[in-house]
Amino acid sequence: MGTTRQDFEGLFSLYIWIGSGVAVLVFAAVAFALIRYRARDGRRPSRRSEANLLEGLVAILILAVVALLVTRTFTTEAAEDESRATPVRIDVTAFRWGWRFTYPGQGVSVIGNSSANPTFAVPADRTVSFSLRTRDVIHSFWIPEERFKRDAIPGRVNRFDIDFEGAGSEEGLCAEFCGLEHSKMGFEVFVLSPASYERWLAAHRGGAA
């Protein structure tokens, strides 16, 4: 299995190809009808009211496409939600209008708000297991570059895994309107090598940053 980004990019590509194919077929059918059956002198309207074979084939095609998309979507989502060996654990708490990222057992907690967005770190090429909750209203944890979004719902803990590929930094934000400063509710993720990640933990151990 690939990274979170690769898995969802494959799913998005499937949707794009199928959507593009459907669009081409629809536009081609419309163009054919406009040209083939355009009004002309002496043409009489067709008395045919149904085409059972054609309609049946179209219905079967639609069902097959829907079944494929539903199966691939749920399969990909289930794979991303599946627990993996020795993940890095991070507890995420959303609040108006900021985030707290806590590393259980590590003595590390990073917090920020709309005035100073928080920055937290994850190791590259290793599963990161998140537990997401909210302290007030509904928020949404979104990392566009990972093609991943998950809601934080009051009274509920949402758990999910993400695999971050390669070192670098990625921007995240709240994707659910949650109040006046919603647009400023962001965060940054540092994706570090294993050694750099351990150094980051050591530098932030012992309190909130």
C-alpha cells in the first residue's frame, strides 16, 4: 500500500477519468441528436416511444460505474482507517480558533491560534495515528497536499492514520466554517527525517510551544 496521498490520488484519478468519459459520451449523444434529428423540410417526428434494449444497456452501465466508484471509495477509506504497526500517536484538539497537538507519552504539546498558527512535526514514511476532537463547535482537519480531510465533531473522537511521504512542510487548515476567525485557523506540518524528528521532539519536550 502507498502513502495517504498516493492512495487518494489514485481514487481521484479514477473519478476524473470516469467523469471525463461520461461527459464525452453525453456531449457526443447530444451532438448526434442535434445533427441527425434537426428540423428539416419534409421530416416527420418519430412515432417510436421507447428503446428497451438501449435503455437497459444504459441502466446496466450506470449501475456498473456506481458500483465501481462506491467499492473503490470505501476500500480506500477503510485502508486508510486501518491501524498499522507502531504508529506515531498525536492527539489533536480543535477550538475556536486554533489547534493543540499533543504527543502522548512524549511530554510534547504544541498549541496555537488565529494570531499564531501552530507548527507540529511528523516523521516521513511512517504511519501517524491521529485522534481528533473538538472543544466547542464542529471544525474540520484538512491537509490539502495529503488530499485528506476529517471533521471534528463535539462529543466524538475521530481516529485516522496518515502516511506522510518525503521531508518538507505542508499547510493545513480548518475546512468547516466555525466563526469570525475561521479563515485564520491554520497550522503547519513539518515532515522530518527520523533523526530530525527525534531532535524536534527533544527540543519541544516539557511543555507547550
